Amino acid sequence: RPRRKPLVVGNWKMNLNHREAAQWMIDYSGMNDAWEGRMTASGQPLDRPEIGILPPFTSLQSFIETLDERGMRGQLHVGAQTVSDIASGAYTGDISADMLSTLGCRYVLVGHSEQRRYHPEDDDTFATKMRVVLDNGMQPILCIGETQSGREHGIGIDYALRQLGEAVSQMGCEDMKRVVVAYEPVWSIGTGNVPDLNVIESALADIRDFINASFGADIAAAVRILYGGSVKPDNAASIIRLHDIDGFLVGGASLDPRSFAKICHRT
Ligand code: PEP
């Protein structure tokens, strides 16, 4: 498989206030030593995946400060769960991409299913958010996936591919290389129901084929595609063996630093 750096991203959703976020970082950094000295079967030092955490907006600052205090800046990156599509102005309650990048964010989720559900926006807005995130030097993590009712009506990967096509419609090849795609069947998020491994594998292959058809083979080989939906320490190792997977977007299991560290170790 082409060498893409594996990526594990924890999405805290609306959990962990700024004090709890700092404590999470302290607990996680205590577990970090477990990496040292870990070897592959052939005796090579084990590569760490790239690791990111997406706290709620109000917890970003304390999380980043604690990250710095613990000397973890190079080992764990920070991102946000959503962003405004507009640069600045009279948009009460919204947060701009500049605010996030200035704070030190590296990633921004775009189109998470909970955002799509509770703050419905049209496809053009998601495409603009992708643009705004890239223009501010961050990486969008675009979430796509079919809903429960879609699944019941036999609508699967076509729905996700349509979401992908709309969101990247304004994008050139150089930008597309920096996009991360997270395939998250909505019926799997927070439910404990993980699709059959062959279903995940074929969805990831369809996504990469789509990128190949739209942007060419080099870009398709560069884009990282994550799986998200009820990833836990005990299923991560089997899912990561699938062809074409580059890591995970983890919700619930990222709230506990020990569970999250275990998932990272198994990636
Ligand atoms: C998510 O929110 O993106 C997610 C995958 O959640 P969970 O891991 O809890 O299913």
C-alpha cells in the first residue's frame, strides 16, 4: 500500500470542559511513555500514527496550554469540530477559521453527521468550509456516510460519494491532497454497531476510486481515508488491517485517555 502516515483523530463532541480537557491531557501524557521501546515483529521501532484531538471550542485553549506544558506539541495535534464558512463579521455565535488557525488548530471537521443533523446546511456551504479551512492553512476532515434510513432503503456508498463530490467540487489537486476523508456510516456512530469488515473495505475502495476518477492516481494515492463509527480498543486492530484504510475518527472512546491511547497503539 502507498506509504501514507496513519492518522487517529479523537472527536470529543460536546464533552469535557476546559478543566477536564487539561486533565485529559495530563492523564494521556502519562501514558505516552508506553510508546518508547515498542518494536515491530521485525525489530524496527514502531511508528506512531499522527494523532489529533478535537475538543469543543471552549476547551481548545486549556488543552493546547497543557499540551505545551507537557512537551507534547510534536506528538499530538489539535483541531476543531466545525467552523464558519465566513471570514468575520456580524455572525453571532460563530467561530472563524482564522480564530482556529491562530490558536494552533491543524484540523477542522467538516460535515460531521451530528452537524448535518442539528445544524442543517447545504452542500455549497460545506464546499466553502473546505475552502476556508484550507486557505487558513489547516486540513479539513470531511465526514461522509449514509444514514440509518438511507441504509434501510438500500442507499449506501452512493450517498456518501455524492456528499464527497459536492464538498470537493471547488477543489484543485494541490488542495485535495491535504483533505482527509472520514467514512462514517451514521447508523454506526455511537451505537456499537460496526459494519462487516468487507463492507467497510469496499466503501473505502469506492471512495478512493472516486478520488482517482476526479483528481487522478497521484492524488488518490495521497489522500488519507479514515473509518469512523464505534471504534474501540478491541476492534481497532482488526479494522486497521483492511486494505486502503489510513486510520480512525473516534468519538466516544476518545473521552477516556487510556482507551484512546490503546486505539492509537493498535493503529
Ligand atoms: C464520531 O463522532 O465521529 C464517531 C465515530 O463516534 P463514535 O466513535 O462514538 O461512534
